[in-house]
Amino acid sequence: MDPRPAEPAAAPHESAPPAPPRPSKKLIGTLCAFVVVLAGAGYAWFGTPQALTGNVPQAEAGGAGGHLEQIAAMIGKLEDRLKTQPDDAEGWSMLGRSYSVLGRYPEAVDAFRKVVALRAGDPPTLAQALADQADATAMAAGRRLAGEPEQLIERALQADPKNLKALALAGTIAFDRQDFTRAARLWQDAVSSAEPGSELARNLEGGIAEARARAGLPATGASGAAAPVAAASVSGRITLAAALRDRAAPEDTLFVFARAAGASAGPRPPLAILRKQVKDLPLTFTLDDSMAMNPALRLSSVRQVIVGARISKSGNAIAQPGDLQGLSAPVDVGTSGLAIEIAEPVK
């Protein structure tokens, strides 16, 4: 089915109007830059579109609210251009990823469907669009991959058996079904398609180690080196600075999280997260592998983490201006007795 709306026929003796311009490279490039910054590794499930995600705390860093506002403004421009140029698959793809960053998953699904229709004859692009659609569909359904998302993932792998995102998501489905041998194999294939040494590759290797351990297989990672499988934790105490107590209500949401420490730019997805309320402060906490959002993103997959606490009036997992936060310095996994004070607003 042609996704383009019918156009009125030109009146007799009138020349057809010039084709409307495609979304500018500058607009696409700028929007892409913001999406990459806020999406971490690019999708909801592996620090994926998500995730690109509104429900997954992938943008804990301060200042994310300003980026989100700029993304929203650029989305409006892209939407206007796509109304006059509905056959631009690149534009629809970026629009879908941008919607996902803002947690607008049903709209993201519609955008990715258009990419699927426009690129049915291009297997690699089709596979990516199907994987993106599966991701957004799962997020819209409360992060459930069973059903339509799984069917879309299967179609993606039929189109391109090496598609990184489809392999990663298929591995997650297998892990959830306790088919740990299949999960390890799929994630191993995903590592082969990932950038060597990237954070995503390391996270996948952590998932492989966990899956192999549960399947009773030797605990070796993608490179053949031993992969960390032991339980890991960080613990300590969270307090709220006296100067900020009048800015937080007892029912406000409190997120305590740990994310990988490192020098690379951009927000990092959480390896463990705990949700409480301000009335629970001061709070003695322990974060461990049981609090991972995904088996491929675990405390035991890294050596050092940054532990943070953030108060959100909206309950949104993405940091926004006006939230209150406190962060630790990088600490080794296994550290106990941390003292974290929530003492600064998010800018």
C-alpha cells in the first residue's frame, strides 16, 4: 500500500508544482546528534531506543531537559517537512527514534511502519526498521517483547541475520524464556556485529556470561576471556541536604541508581536502579544484579560505577530541570558505606 496521500490533479494548462524539499541534512544531522546523546547505546533494551525511552532512565545526567526541549522543537520541523515529502525513509526513521527518546512510543511505531513500507526492497534497512518498530512496540506495551514485537524481530532477522538490534532483542526474549543456551548464542552473534570494545559489546558480553552460567556452560565471553558472573553490589546511605528539604514533598519519587563509570561522553543507562520516595530518606540502600533492567546490563559486567540519587516531582525516569540530585565519584563495584547527599538541582 502506498503510504503517500493522494495528490490533487493539476488543473489543465498548469505546470505541476516543484517537488517539496526533503528534510535538510542540517536538520537531520542536528536531530541525530541530540538523539544519540540522550539514547545512550541507541535503544531501550540495551541502553537501546531505549530505548530510546521515557520509562527507562537513560538520561540521568543533568541538563537533559534542555536537550529534550530542543528535540521537541526540531521534531516539529521534521513533521512539517514529512507532510510534504512522505516518501523520505531517512526522515521517518529519525522521527521514530526521536519520538522514542521522548517516550512517545505509539507515534514512534507509526513512523517505523512507514520506513518498513518504504524500504521493503532493501533488506538491511528493512531489518533495522523492523527492529526499531519491535522496540517501540514493546515499550508501548510496557516493555513486553512477546507477541507482535517478537514477530517483528523474526522478520528483521529473516531480512538481515546480522542485524545487531534484532539479535540483541531476540537474545533477551530467549533469556526471559530461560532458554539460556539460545540467549548466549544470539548475544554472541550480536557481539560479532557490534563495534569491538564498545560499551554495548561489553554489556552484551556480560549478558553472555550470565546466560552461559545459567545454562551450565563455561563462563567465557566473546573474546574467550573469562566473563564476570559473580553477584556484585554497591551500598551506602542517601541523605537530603537541609537547604533543599523545602523543595521536596514526602511523596516525590526518589531514584537510586548505578551506572558505568568511564570517559565516554553522553548519559549512560543504569546497571541497577531502586525506586523509593522522599519520605524514605535518610535511606540505607544496596544495589545489586537483581535490580538490573536487563541481564546484559549488570553491575557485575563492569569494574567501576557512579552511584546517584535523584528526586523527581514528575516521577519521570529521565532527569529534568528542577529535579534534585547527588552523585558519587567513580567507585569500585563491591564498595560499601557510600555517603551520598542530594544537594544540587538539575540544571
